[in-house]
Amino acid sequence: MFALSKLRVKVLAPHSRIRVLVVDDSVVIRRLVTQALSEDGEIEVVGSASNGITALQRIAQLAPDAITLDIEMPEMDGLAALREIRKLYPEMPVIMFSTLTERGASATLDALSLGASDYVTKATNAGSLEKSMASLRSELIPKIKQFFEIGAVNKLPLPAPAVVVPQSRSIVTAPGSPALILGPRIVAIGVSTGGPNALAEVMPMFPKNFSLPVVIVQHMPPLFTRLLAERLNSISAIRVEEVTEGSRLEPGKALLAAGGYHMRVRKSANDVVATMDQEAAENSCRPAVDVLFRSVAEVYGGAAIAVILTGMGNDGQRGTEILKAMGAYVIAQDEASSVVWGMPGSVVKSGLANATVDVTRIVPEILKQV
């Protein structure tokens, strides 16, 4: 099972920098990460370590705000170090370094289950120093910064949870005919940072006889999504599968978008199926929640339940706007139970959420509408 993280965004004093400890057994990687992070004016690398034992000593000495942690290291590997870090520093952001291999993906999911905050994959095949640096800057820096606010003064109070409104309905009319009111016919979920843990909380709560299909976009690379689907399937009453081209949408089955591919739904004869493509990334993501949600709107109109869970950024907001305008019911995870309240927060602050609830209340809220 996955352990839900209890991290909260940390507010730092104005003009201060995020103090980072870099932990990796490779001298080259330590230098690359240090150089990439040091180029950002809001980050300071305060030290480095080559294994977990040294890392624990350096944490006590240097009091960093965040840690980048390699998984495969001698003496004490990343998973063992993470267990100790979580005992001693339960709220410290820890970003895991992983390889794009099946072993690396499996170890990363293990790390997330132990409370790692997020992860990045090593650009082992970047081809040049410049590409490796660019990858680190674009991937690692935002994932560190998502856990901090610098100089945040006079922060506005959080919006009150949205009042739960009556069951969503999609209204279909024909000339000279009375309106036909339809209930929801699909559940579409979008999630990013903290998603594996949130999904591990949400998916087992669906009953075995759940009457709607479920489609999910989790921001993850290839391999990771297949292993995540397998793990979720092992703990859920409904089936959870990584999508393949032409997968049928069926009641009581969840399709998880494959890493590196957008997932869309489309009508096919008497069925609705999922399709995959590698069109341009949206919101720097592929798969993207917006892409899925737009296709759901095209096929189902407002006869849908849209769910936005924990995640960095605002992917899903525009797709939610379309679904909401057509009559869909929108559920957002609340800030208290989110690792990062970017995606659900953007939906709530835009006034799109019909209900804003704790992660443990997501499925009960869905069942109320169904």
C-alpha cells in the first residue's frame, strides 16, 4: 500500500533561498545537479552526500529544506535512507532520482509508498551535457519549488469548500420533445504530484459492482504507468488497466493513460473506446488531463463526473471548464489532503468545483451522484 504524504507548502522568509542537499553516489551526477540548481537564484545547494549514511549525517549538520535522493547507492541505498528520513524529518520534501527502467520504476513506486514527495528520471540518454542540464532545469527545479513559497506575506485565506449541489445532469432536447435528463455515464480523473498515493486511497473504495467506466490521467513516464496500474489493480475491487489502443470503456473498469501518450475517448459503433497518440504535450504534459477531459466532453457531454486530485500546475482546468459548462459534476481534492494543491486549487479558485473534499471522501461523493 501507499503511504499518504503529510507535506505542506513551506513558507520561507522574503529573499531567502531553498536549501537543498544533493545525495547521489555518482560524482558526475552530483556535479550536474549542483550546477543546475545553483543557476537558479531561489535555490542554494548546501552540501552533497554519496550514500544514505552520509546523507543522514549531513541533514543533521546542514538542516536543508529539501533533499534530492538517488535510489541505487552503496552502504545505504535510497529506500533505506528514505525510511530513516521519514522517521526523523516527516515533513521534509524528498525528490527521488530514478532511472527509466522497469527496476527503476518499481523502486520509485516503492519510494512513493514510503513517503517520497516526488521523483525525476535521470537523463541517461540525453546525449550531451547541455541536454542533461536542460533536463535537470526543466524537471527538477519545478519539483523542488512546488513545496515552497518564498516571501509569501499577507497570504489570502483559503476559499471555503464548495457547497455540494444536487446531482449533475446533462439535458438533451429534440424539437417538439420534452427534455431528457441523463445521469453521469463516466468518471474522469486527473492527478499529478502525490497521485500514486491518492489513487491508492481512492481506487480501492470503488465497489466491485460500480456501474460506470473510469478513465485516469496520472502524469508519469512510460513503464511507471504500467506498474502503477498493476499495483492499483492488486488492491482494488474494480479492474485497473493501463490503456492500450482501442481499449473498450466498460462499467467497473478503470483505464490509466500510458506514459508518453495522450489518452482520448471516442465512439466506435455501439461502444466507446480509448485511443492513444503522441501529439504535442499540453501544459508540458503527455498524457495531459485537458486532452482527456475535452474528449470526454465530446463523447458524453455533461453526463460525466470530473475529478481533480493532488498535483502541480493547472492541467485539467480548461478541460474542466468545458465539462462544467455542459453540466458535468466536478469534484476537487481539498488542500489539507493534497500533497500539492495546484491542479485542484486552480479548479476550486476558478469556481468550477461542485464539491471540495478530503481524498477519503472522493468516492463517497462520486457514489452520491451515481
